[in-house]
Amino acid sequence: MNAASVASKLKAAGVPVISVSECKDQEDGAVQITKCLHVQVCSFGSGVNLVREEGEGDEHGFFFFERRKTIKKLIEDIKKEMVYGA
């Protein structure tokens, strides 16, 4: 899976996509959904997971959702988070 194909599938399901970054060297790819939510596309192994950025300053951090092997499960995570989360 690459970031562009993930972004395409998300858009087709009605999920907003702000930007796409492909995997480089040792860095995972990413599909930005909102200011605080992005999908991590693993450069090694398989699967994707939703990541929520939270807090500011010393309290800044990331919450990593369960790694998903299917886009369907990822979309379920995104929709739940967009309704109940950030």
C-alpha cells in the first residue's frame, strides 16, 4: 500500500484529504485528513493506522490507533474519530 492509493480510497469513501506524503528512506508515508488527524502508511510491514495529534507545548503528543490491514476498518476509525474526537 502506498499513500496515494490510500488517499484515493479515502476520497472515494467521502473522507477529506488535505495532503499526501509518500514513504521516503526510513520515514512512513502519511495522508493528512484534518489539522490533527492523519493516516500513517507503514514503509515496512503492512497496514495503516489513524494518528491523532493532541496537546500543545510540553503536553504535545500523538495517539496511535490500532494498525489496520483493510481500508474499510481504517475508514470506520476515521468516521468515529471525526464524530466523537477532535
